[in-house]
Amino acid sequence: MNQSNLELPTTFKHQPPDGMHYEVTQFNKTVLAIWICYEYQFLYREGEEPPKCIWGFYKPKKKEYYAPINSKKVGAVVDLEDTRPFTAMQLNLNPLESAFYN
């Protein structure tokens, strides 16, 4: 069921960071998984597929993005404006941290 080569949703606003690209796979019947993939090899993974991390999930029918709990669990709905190119996970900052983050 994990077919790659699906396209990113047209509403997806991020550009991949240098040396990376996005990949979309079918997570289940109603959900797509969006992965951020590294384009370089690590020595300890020689000959294997380059590493990738889950960016988040998308439900095309509802047109909603979801933060990942991990690569096998869909989390809460997120506003795409509150996500970053590396992940849809939300930052949990205290007031002092938020003053320095932006």
C-alpha cells in the first residue's frame, strides 16, 4: 500500500531545504503520508535507500494537514501556516522561548 510517486497537494506551500526533497506515499485509504527525504548517503547506510523522516499527513477528502505522532500514527489537525519545511509537528514553547523564536 506504500506507493511512492504520488504528488504533493497543490496547497502544500513549503519548498524542500537544500539537499532534500519531498515524497508522498499512500498511508491508508484516506490518508497520504508526506516524507522529507535526504538526497545524500550516510556511510553506515551504504547501498541502502537514503534516510527519510515523516513530515506529516494529509487527508485529500477533507483538505486537512495533520502533525505526526510518529511515522505510523496521525496526530492533530494543523494549520499549514504553522508548519515548517522540516516538519508539521508544532513547537511547544514557553513565553520566553517564543519571544526568541521569531
